Amino acid sequence: EEYDSTVAESAGNPREFVVYDSAQVYPEYALVYEHVAPEHLEYGVDGPSYWEHARSVLFGSIYPPYWKHCRPGAGTDFHDMFPAMKFKSVLQELATETWKHKWTRDRAGANGHPIPKGDPYGEMPAGIQVLQAWRVENGEMWSHYRQTLQAVTSARSSCTDLKIKTTGALKWNVRRRLRTDINEAYLWHGTSPRAVLGIATEGFNIDLVGTNVGAMFGRGAYMAECSSKADEYSRDDKDGYFAGCFAMLLCRVVLGESQVLQQADHHAHERVGSGFGCDSTCGDRESAVGTYREFIVPKATAIYPEYAIIYERIRPSKSGRVRAHSASR
């Protein structure tokens, strides 16, 4: 035939292209999207203005003002995950700012064993590349977290400043979300793409957290201020759409007053919580041996997994450039 396709066009309207054989089409990419108001394109759905903050206070919403469910009387019977469009760049920047070229015995090499001293095979990643990001809105989980936040606030007039790296790396308009006077912080938690959705939906199972690589500072949920430490706990999916990719949660965590320990203490959890002088543990191996600090809380309600990311590890190449761990999507 003379033509293979048709271009349909009319004045003032977008053009459409029409083909008549399905073999002419290959659906290479898929997009999931939402309609966004013009003001959100400028400020970002996760960047509320001063007046948006004021509105949430004036009208009594218990949820963050940038949430879709931020409205009076919203209740707690909802769980949704929304693409974190504008906030994805914030998450990437935070992951980059909190990455350290340090590894511990928890980081496994390609053979499944800890990376040898000096990293002779170049297995320590240079960083991560965030591929997808979501914001988690779970009414019941937030309600429990808010109760824990209020309980610590009532019990502590102030807490010792832990100078948390994630908090210091955040811009002021994100940092102001947090009650930093009682050491509320955003902290990383490494997991896998398959598990991240279950954790975001159901919260943390404290009995399971930390069992992959041991529990140096007792039972509890282990959180990291450095993305490179959380990445040591991450595992890639072996199959499926996210095969070869890794995942982390960026969680709000109420640390309150924290006991700081430099040496292993498997019974540390027995000295934190209600009725004790501390609400959490800071395992400070950074001061002891130059690696990392981890933060351990005894109960799941002290954690709200607000953001989930799927990412690739970036490794140095022989040319000095960096390359992604898995194929681009």
C-alpha cells in the first residue's frame, strides 16, 4: 500500500498518529501518573507553603500538611502509596550526602562473604541511583506513631542533641517537619524491593528486624543515618520487574533520649523504653572504629516508614567513571 500510517491533525489540537498493524508497535515504557495542580508543579507535592502548614493546624488535621489525606476527620482507615515526584530529588540528594566510603562485616561481596580488608576487588559501591520513590500514607500506623511521639514529648522537656547526619543534610523546609528537640529524625532502613511494600503496609516486625546480620546492640529496629550503612542491609530481588535492584525506607523515628554505646551490648534493649531513662540506643561504632552509628528503638510504633525508594548501586569502573550495578530501565 502507499502509506504505512496516518497523521491526524487539526488546528489547535495535538496530532495523533494511527497505525493499522500491531506489529508496528512495541510498548517499551509504561508510566504511572497523577493529575497535579499548577502550584504543585512549582513547589512540589512534598513542599508545603507556610499557609499550608497553618491550615493543617487551624483546621485540626492530625496528618502532615503535604499528605493527600490531610483533612479534618479523615479517620485512620486508609493506606496509600503516592509517587514522590518532586521529593525524589530530595531523597537522591540525601542518599548522596549521607553516603560514606566505609564498610563493615555486614557488607557482603559477590561471593556472599564480607568484603576483605582494602576491598581488593572493588566491591564497595560509590553510591546509589534512585529509580523510583513513593510516599506512604497509612492512617492507623501514623496514629500509633503520633501517640508515641506525644508520649516522649510529655516525658522529656528536651533531649541530648544527637547531631544526626540525615537531619543536618536536610534543607530547612523539610527539617521543620521534625520535632528535633526530642530527636525525631528521618533515618534509613535497608530492605528489598519485594519486602519494602510489605513493610510499608504492615509496619515493622521487631522480632525479625536485625536478624539478617545479627543484633550487636540488642533487639529492636535498627536504623541508619548513613545510606551506605542501610545499603549493607539491603538485598536485591532475584527475579521480577525489579530484579537486580535494591530498596530502602526513609523513616520518621522518635529517638527521644538515647543511651550511647561504643561496644557491643546484646542486652541494651533491656534498659530502654517506658520506665527507663532512655527511649533508644545509639550504637556509636563511628567513634569506636571509624565506621557508623546505628539507632535502635524497642518498638515499631516509634517508627513511621514515610518514603520508599527502589535504587541501583553505582560502582566505580576501571576508567574512574561510575556505572550502575544493574541494567538501566
